[in-house]
Amino acid sequence: MTEVFYREYHDRTVLTVEGHSGFGKRGTDVVCAGVSTLVCTLLNCLKDEESAGRLKLHREIVRDGYVSVEIEHFSFAAERTKAIVDAMVSGLYMLSEEYPENVRVE
């Protein structure tokens, strides 16, 4: 199962995604592919936003079956950066509703 832990604080967001969905065989698991696509897209967007000076990545850990990020939203761009994170989390919620035995968002 893929577990997603998502918390927003005053000016920070902490997101951890861990585990493999177990929906299909490794390399052909469409649920895991969906999660991976969303998370990789988020990481690329966050790096672009950090390069543009709109946020600070305080933690970025990426390894097989595990991603954890801590994002500091700068006040002048908080709405924009939170929208990026919210879009990805929304996609993960949709996957968890469609595949509740494979993805859980907390």
C-alpha cells in the first residue's frame, strides 16, 4: 500500500509518500505509476518554484518507495505554491478513492 501523509502548518507543508501500491506486478502497476507521476511532477514544479524564489525546500528525500519534502511557502507566493501542492494531493485523493486498498491519504 502507498501511504500519503500530508500536513499544512502556518507557512510550511510537509508531505511524505511511502510504499508501493501492490495493485499489479512491479513495472506494470498502473496505480504505482499514477502515484509516481504525480509525485515526480510535484517535485519538478517545486524545484522550478524554488529556482524562481517563491519557496524554499527544507527537506527533499527521494528513494525507492519513499519521498518526503518540507516546503516553506513565502508569503508573497503562498497561494501559488499551495495550489501546486493541492493539485497533486487532489490527484492522490482521487487515486485513494478509486483504489482504497492500494493508496491511503492521511
